[in-house]
Amino acid sequence: MNTTLLDPKTLGFWARCVREAQHLSQEALAANASVNIRTVQRFEAGQPINVPSRRVIAKALGYTNPDIFDVPKFIETVLKFFDSLKAQQQNLDDQHPDHVRIDAQALVTGDAAAHFAEVVNAVSFTIDPALTDETKQLAASFCDYIQDLMDVDGLPVSSRLGFAKDLDGILQELYGLGASVYSATRDRKFRAADWGDKPSWEMTVGYLAIVPADRELAQLYIPRRMKLA
């Protein structure tokens, strides 16, 4: 295993994981390191920053050695971690051959939720059974609201702002009850066997997963094939 270099994107993703594990925002990390937030953003995105900034970010992340990012043992540990993560993902893929993985994002604002409802043509909801009954009920209300909003065409701006505010309120209640909401989208093409030369029906399918807050989702497993009712 070559440990002479660590890919900047890999290092940036590792730093983001360490930061989030400590419940630090990018702003907080930048303040602790006495650097501009854009420096933290560039570093986590795998873009180049100067050596002094790398050193103070390392210290702000809790490493006693400011040059830790260049230590072979550290690099070897990071690479082993990601190799293990890839192996776990491959194992999950092998266990679910009829599913595919798609990237997921945390849904934290009503505006983002309203936008999600606007861009998807169909949606699939998942509410984790580990949530409390109260949280499940609120999660179901959130899903119903998204579904209803999808059925409305030509929303005036004032109405959209009102819907976004309502969704934001529900989201904040969900987070207050210890739940997190994740969204993902996938562009699909559908066609029937008797369509002949007719073009496929193109649509964007949305996915919402509401899970306990201690579960962080970077990806969702979704069925490889989807049937429309």
C-alpha cells in the first residue's frame, strides 16, 4: 500500500467526517483555526490550501501534531478506513442485488423541502420503525404535505413561501423529536411493451427517508426496478 501521498479529496472528506463527528460546523472550525470559512470549504472539497492553513486546521480538529496529514502512519490509517468502508458497501451491494445506491442529502429547511416537491414527479417515503409513535405521526404528516404540494401546479410565489414556512416548522419539530430527514432523486425512463415507437416517459423519482438523528445517511438503497401503479 502506497502511503506517500493522500489524495486531497480523500483527505478533505476525512476532515469533514472528523469535524461532523465533533458536531462542529464549518464556521466553528474556521473560527477555532483562525482561518476564513472559504479555506475550510476548499480544504474539505479537496482543493489546495497553503501549508500554514493545513496545520492550524489539523490542530483545530484535535490533532496534537499539526503535520499529522503528512505522517505515513496517519495516511495508512485513513486508507485502511476507506478500504474497509468500500468492503462494507460491496457487502451490502452483494446482499441487495436488486437495489442500487444513490447519494442522499440532509433536508433541513422548508425551502429545500418545497423545492424537492417541485422537481419530482413521483416520490417514495420511508419512515424508520425505530422512531417513536409521536415522531412517526409527525413524519407521516410531513410526507402527506409533500405529496399534496406535488399535486399543485402553478403556485404563486406568495403561496410557495407559505408552504415552505409550514414545511420548515414540521422539519424543526422532527429534528426536535430526534429525527433526521434525508432526500434523494433519480431520473428514470419508463415505457410499456405496447408503446411501439412512442418515446419513453421521462420522470424524476424522489425518495425521502426519516430516521433517528444518530443515523447519518450518505446514500439510500432503492429498488433497481420500479413499477408505476
